[in-house]
Amino acid sequence: LSEWIINGGTWEVVNRFACDPRWSHMNGESAEGLAAIWTKYNFKGDFCVEFYTGMRMGWYERAGDLNLTVMNRETTPSEGYTITCTGWDYDQSQNFTKFYREGKVIDTSDMYLVPRQKEGGKRMGYTPEINSGRDLHGAWYYIKFQRTGNRLEYWFDNDLVFSREDSDPLQDGSIGIWTFMNSIMVARVKIAAQEIVPRPIAFKAISPSSLAKTAPVPAAAPV
């Protein structure tokens, strides 16, 4: 994660399955709040973000919150464009995916995306190469979010979920992948944009006289 900033939760390469330690991928996890990573780059103009994501074993009861934020200025999902894919709600219905612009909902979809517990955890709207056993356990879901001109499109497993115009599109910002009170796996992140530049990093100058003096290190005892 040398090119990402961790802002909440634990992010590490870890076993995806309790039953088989051979399969390890990048995992973001937080049982109590936000688990998020943000790129150390700014993206300008048209963009396309693609990645694969899924649930870690032991977190299947509330599958979802495979979330993405684009064109944010700070490391927070309350800025930029945000998609909460099968997002958290109080009754854990898993019914809704929401599209936010600058923290305000601009569109909502009830499309069946991540498998829902009340539907038996079955994958729908997609034909995996393996016919069984890849609904939740070991499943990878493909997410793509792009902007071309004023048109924003969000895809889940190659199904178009959102397609809408923004007459005044956000022009630049960072990108974050995150979840909420959950544990997700992330793989094969690809980002393209008209312009990609490192995010500015602020440094605070400290005068040498303000540094606390440290005690001298005692000499080693003779052997």
C-alpha cells in the first residue's frame, strides 16, 4: 500500500478463507466503522476505475458495502462522487445501492447486486464460469465507474446500474475504496484518467531549537 493512504480500519494481505490459508488477498476490515484506502494521486477530467472485490469468509451475513469514492478532495466519502454498493441500512435489507454527489444522494437503485441473505445468498444477473459455489464464498464481483464528458456510468458484474448526466461535473480529486462495519477483499485495481498527478503533501517546518534534547546513550560495558 505504498501508493495508498489508510484512513480507517485494518488493511493487509491476509487469508481470505478460514478453511484454506493458501488464498491471500488485500483485505480491508472494520467491525465498528469505516475501513478505507485513498490513492496518493489526483485524477483530472474523464476517468475510469475498475476493480474486483468480494467478501471475506466469516462476514457473509451482511454482504455488501463494496464502496467507491471518486474526485474527492479530502480522504472522506462525503466529497466527490460516491457509490455505496448494496449499502448498510438499519434493517439490513441489502436492497439499495446509492449514488452520492458531494455527500447528497442523487440516485438510488434497488437492482439485485451483491447476494442478499433473505434471498439465500444467491448470485443473480451474472453467469459465473463456475456454476456453483461462487455466490458469496470465493466470489469476485467486478465494479466499474467511469465518466466521459458529462456522462457518469456505474457497472456491477457488467450490468449497468447508473447512467446519468452531470451538467457541472467534478473535475479533479482522489479515489478511495472503502467499506462500513464489514470486511472486503480487493484485487486488480485499474485507474485511468485524462491526467494523473501526485497529490500534494504538506510538510511543517520545525526549527532545530524546538526539538527536545535526548539523553545521551550510555556506553556499552566492556566485555
